[in-house]
Amino acid sequence: MLLLWLATTVIVTTTALSARIRREIPPRVADASGCLNVTVGPGETLRSLSVYFYSGEGYYIRDGCIDPNATAFGYFADGVNATGWDRLEVTVSAAAAYTDNDQDYIDKNRAAMFAAGLVEGLLTSDRIEAHFVNLADTIIPKGDANLTERLRDWLDEQADWAQNFSDSNPQDAMARNVGYLLAQFQGLINGFSLASTSQSPKFVLHFINAAADSSDVLNVLTDRWPDWKQMGPAQFAQFVARTGHCTALIRLLPGLEDLLAAHNTWNAYSATLRSFKHYDFRLDNDTSFVGGRQSFGGYPGTLASLDAFYVLNDRMLLLQTTNSVFNKTLFKSISPRSLLAWQRVRAANQLAETGQQWAKQFSRFNSGTYNNQYMLVDLNKFKRNASLDNGALTIVEQIPGLVRYSDQTAILRTGYWPSYNVPFHQDVYQLSGYPEVVKKFGLDYSYQLAPRAKILRRDAVNQAGSLDGMRRLMRSSRYRTDPYSERDPCKCLCCRGDLLTRSGSADSPAAFGCYDAKVTSSDLLSRGGTKSGVWAISGPTVDDGRLKPFSWASFGANVSHTLLPGVYNFSWVLVQPRL
């Protein structure tokens, strides 16, 4: 597919640099003999390009070539209709960013990260446009242009604060790494601008990356919070299912043969334009930047997973599930003078080599938006057939005004760690308002007796003793026969909201639920080559054929689904970086 260009040259201005972007091969690059080849699967098409940066000349963009000597290079494999997943891989070498003063490593690294953003924005512009249309239709109230402008202003103010924080604190490792991320983000905006017809490229990408944060911001801007105290049991059940995203399971085999981790995402099906991304960023002279390799299940235009499921440098895993915050008074502390969740996650990923280091970095400048439980699995603490050392599992939970973290390796040693949208730490649980919810609606909303807590207590040890077992369990939705599900398709490990009925526990069918799963293990990641990676599947579950595949034919008139597959019945695929 040919890239669309509005112009062959544009002037880019960031805090760190001002450079021209040209769509041409640099004069000093002779031919295409050094281009790498990447194999694509059946039904996939490939786009590739390389970006070169030279001080005094600017950025050069070379289509159709993966040049390992470029400042940044990558490819995009269009596979969403073939496998359920597009694939994106971007590599950066700051050593190949030729600056006037190579001693100024911050500017050099920012130039390289800007090049990485250019690669992604140019390669995925059509996907970004479609994902924005689908997402905005789901999140932003229709017909309220004023609210959209207010959200735009809030995100702009936050971005300005983050840039100023980075520029003003070059000795602070967190600030420098936020600066690298913002340089990548600015490159993404410019690449998207070049290749698309969008009239608001900056807002499009601000919104896509801050989509989860924006749900809380919109409530703050309007002061219109869902009044759960006035809801009946059915309405409240659907409200919690829609706002409590994801299920996660970490499993330690009894003989310490392997350590496995799995995650599935719950959200609106309109967000299923999925992309599995691999970043390999090699920056210069900054010893704080230790997390250059990140693989994650993401979305078009997102520089963070948002789900989240990450493999970091092949030796640390990050999983996340969302917790509801019913105590709306906590949100009074939300301010744009903070770092959004997606920014802190990426910065912590770049800065941390242990779970505790990650937690300390993530805790800084808490925005109080997108409040989650994060699970850090340090595979360096796992010795196969020998030991699981302290620090192997760090649990981090955020609410407005507080980030709590602790080492929970002791619980993992008993066999497993479950996560299902109820806070673990007592102070987070209490402050979030769960005791009041349990008093009104019952023990289904408690930590110990939530439906998924009971299902995992019963099945995690018996059914998740292998990668195959984990894959089946994380896609299970046996609501018709499981007594813990009470015939509710969202009281399962993998919700199918489109199968809700008016006679059931919720109001009506809706196009939301569990729409993917990712599974890996210490053993799988250590195999190397094409046998290593993450098993991933996209689309609402069919539970090994027990449920009919989801089709947009039932919802297409009411829900935006641009570029999405018509029917979801994909198989598991093993994903890994190819470059």
C-alpha cells in the first residue's frame, strides 16, 4: 500500500530540535543493498520505511526499505483480517543520529526517538484514523462539541506541563525519560500529519493515547459521575462490567517447572483494531534508560499498551487490570499538572529493572486517572526447578492521591496470583468505596467472593498447569453451566456482553466484553528465535466453539467499527520480534 503524502517537506519544531523532514534517500546512502527482509503471513501485506537524521539537514524518509544503519527503521504488517492482529516493529539507534554536538546526549536521544515516532505515524496513519473514529464514538458524548474542546484544552495543558517538566529537569532520570517519550510522541504526530488528511492530528493522538485517562477527565470536566447509589442490581452489574477492564492470572507450577502469566482485555468491541508492537530503542550515554526492548498488545497510534500486557527486555512482565473508584470525592485532586497513566507506565518501563524500581518511578506525579492494579513479574527472580525469590511479584495499585505497592511473592508461592478488578490493598479497597458497594449490592463486589475470584480459586491450580491450559482458561465463558456465573456471561473470566439478555442479571446485550488474551511464560521467553514470544488471540471469545462468533451484523448500525473484521473467529498466534 502506498503512503499518502500531503507534502514532501515540512518544518518540525519541538523543544529539543527544529528540523526539516524530506521524503527522499539521503545523498550519502548509496543503494538498497542493505535493506532487510521480513516475511509476512498469508493475508498480510507489508509496509516498511527507514528514517535518517543529520544535524543541519534534518530527517530523511526512505520508503520500502528496512535499513539497519538508519536512525530508526521498521515495518507494519497488515494482518487484522487474517489473524486478528496487525504487527508493528520499530527499532532506534541513537548512534545513527548525527548531531552537531554528540556530547549532548539528551538532544541526540530525543532526535532518535522523534524518528521512531515518524516511522510509526507514517506506517499506520490509516489505522490511526479508523481507531480514533471508533474510539471517539464510544467515549465522547455525541453532540457536545464544547465538551470535546474542553477535553482538548485539558490534554494540551497537561502536555505542556509534561514538556516543561522534562525540559526543566535534565538531571532527573524520570524527566529525561518523559522527554524521550514526548519526542517519540511528537514524531508520531508529524508522521501521522504527513500521511493523513486529519485536520486535528495532535488531538487525535492525544485522545487515542489518553483514551483510558480521558474517561475520568471527562467526568471531572462535567462533574457528571455515574450515580451508582441510585442504580438497581442489574444496572450496577453492567456498569461495573463496562468500567472494570481485564482479567489476569500469574501461575507458579508446583515443582517450579515454569512461571506463567496471562491477561485478557475487557472493553468496547469497537476498540478491536489491534496491533502487537515491538520496540527496540537503543539510546546513547544515558544509563537510566534500561528498558529499551518492549513488546505489547496495543492499538493504532498508542505508544503504550493501555490494556496492559508487556514483555520488558524479555525478563520482566507487566500486567494490569482496572479497578473502579466509587468514592468520587477522590477525583477532586485530578489536575493536568501531572503525568497521565500511559506516560508514567512508559517512563517506568524505560527506567526499571525490578518491580520495586518500577513502582517507585510510576508513583511520581500521579494523575489519579485510569486507576489500575499493576503486576510486575521479575523473571530474574525465578530459578527453574529451584526457587522463587522475594521481589518476583510486585503489586502496584493507584487511586487519586495514592499509589500503594508491595511485594506479594509469598502469595504467588502458594500457586497463583489472580486479578479481577477489585483492589487487593486494604487502604485502596476502603478509600475506593468498596465496603459501601458490598453493603448495598452484595459480596459479588468483594475481593474474596467476586465471581472471578471464586472461579480462579477453583480452576487456576487444576486447569492452568501449562500454556495450553492457561490459554483455554483465560478464554473460558461457561456461564450457562458454571454455578459461580449464575447464567451471566460477564460473571466469567472472559465476558461476552453481547450475549447478555434482558431476563438475565444485566439490562441488555451490548458490544463490549473480553476481546483478546495473551499468554507467555519464563520457559517460552527463554527459548529464543521463532519458538519464543507471546501466544495471543484477538476477538470476543468463542470458548473452544461453545459460543457463536461475534458478528458486527447485530450491532453495526449503532456502533462505529471502521476497518474492523466483520466476524471474529481467529486462532492463537505466536508473536515475536522479527528484526
